[in-house]
Amino acid sequence: MLLSQYRHRDGRVQVVARDGSEAYDLRTDLTLYGLAMLAIERETTLRELIPSLGLGAAVDLGVLAGDGRLLPPVTHPDPAHLHLTGTGLTHLGSASTRSAMHAADAASETDSMRMFRMGVEGGKPANGSAGVQPEWFYKGNGAALVAPGAPLVSPAFGQDGGEEPEIAGLYVVAPDGTPHRVGFALANEFSDHVTERQNYLYLAHSKLRPCAIGPELLVGDLPDSVEGVSRIRRGDGTIFEKPFLSGEANMSHSIANLEHHHFKYDLFRQPGDVHVHMFGTATLSFADGVETRDGDMFEIEAAPFGLPLRNPLRQAPLGRPEPLTEVRAL
């Protein structure tokens, strides 16, 4: 089952369910966040709750995408209570690119490569216990979450705006503090790789950028292997196209291990909060020497997730020298 959200022309948010090729409005005024919290309250699952709501009119998600009316599949009424986070060096093959970006010299093993080896050796514990910690980063709150089709804006001080095709887990936290996974979605974990390459300690700065998820949410288990394609279109042409692999068969960490090391912190188990946690990638156009430009269209697709995730790049006007942000004393 795939779920998505769009905005009616009068501003109301509508949840859509798709099982196969046909998509239908659900007979509810609740958002997907509201439905998730209702499922928790009733101690049931979305798969059990959705059929009880009934189906309304058929909708064409492609037309809605073209009209710019699709929304991220899960949002929060207060964007400050939606957390965007992620992990890196979690996929087999992801170490070589990052290690090359951070290498001091060819003879030494980088911190990135060491982190990757730790994941390969201990990221999938077989006994149900916690495995080794992954790399972790913070991207922002709901203010940084961009709808499918909306621009991903690289700030004026940014050095690069590059895509990262990933799968994200979407979660809501129950009133008792228990995290509940709503489902999985495609994600473009948009980052500044030039800034990161200057010094790996700039990783935190490079991640403070917008990101996009969706358009559709996969309810249920993530396939063991996910095969997708990442593209960059420029004008009428395609300047980059490459497959990406995800799912646990292609990862050095289990999903359960990544989830544990995020939600083990009390900070991330606050009742009612929404979490979008991105699981990493091994495919970057930056690694192939692609330099993105204003107006490029990022396109990420994978069969289990329905519609592709498309977002154009927008480069904010460059300011040189970088103006100092004013802070006023009270």
C-alpha cells in the first residue's frame, strides 16, 4: 500500500491511498499524521485502519504532481516538532567516495573508512542486541522539508548543491514515548559536498540544507533489496543517470540498528513528534565530477515507491563577500 497527501484548492489536506495502479481519496478529514496518531490510539495498524475509512473519488497523482499540489507524505502541524536526521556510511560501496573526499594522503586510512569498516563488522548484530553506532547527522526541522516538485534551494553561502538518493523512515512518537514507524519513502538528502570536502569536520555544516521526501509512502516492510535510479536533467537532456541500491541486502547496517541508535536518545522520543530519518546512499553525482547548476532537475525513482521524487535546484544569489548575519542585543 502506498499513501500520499495533496492540498485541495481550498487549502485542505487530503490523504490518498494506492494499491496497484489506481489512487483514491480516503474518506477522512485527517492528515496522515492524524491517521497515524489515531492508529496508535486504537492500538491498530494503518493497514487495518485505512480500509475502515472507505474510499472516495479517484485521483490522478501525476496531474497533482504537475499542478504542484503534492505534499510530503507526513508533516506535523508545528514544523518545529518534525526532525530531519540521517546516517552515512551505511551502504556497501559508500566508503570509497567519502574516503576519497576526506583523504589526507593515499597511505593512511581515513576516519570515513574506519567508520565504514566498523559498520561492516558490527552493524548487523544477529542476537537482537544493539550493534555498532553509525555516523549520524542533523539536517533541520520541518522548515527544511520541501514538497515533491518544489525547489531545493542552495543558500548564497553554499559551495555546491548536490543530490543524495536515499530511503527514509518516517516515524511518529506515541503519547507514551514509543516510536512508531509510519512507513518508508524516497528522499533527496540534498547536501553541500564541496563544503564537506574542505574538512570532514564541516560535515555538520554541509548537511544543514533543505531536503525532499515522497511523493508516496510505502506502508509495511521495506524490500530486502531496492533498486532505483538517480538522474539529473538539464534542459532537454540528462547529464547524469546512475542506479542506486538500498535495502538491507545492500547495507552494512540493519534498519533496526539505525533506528535504535537514533531513538535511544530521550530527546527523540518526545510524544507527538515526527521524525524523518534517512538511511544513507552509495550514489552521488558529485563523485562522478558533476557540477550542478541553477535549474537542474533532480529525479529519484524506485519501483516500490510509486511516483518519482522530482525537485529542481535553485541557487540563491551569491553574495560576495558573505554578509555578516546581524544579531541584536536586548
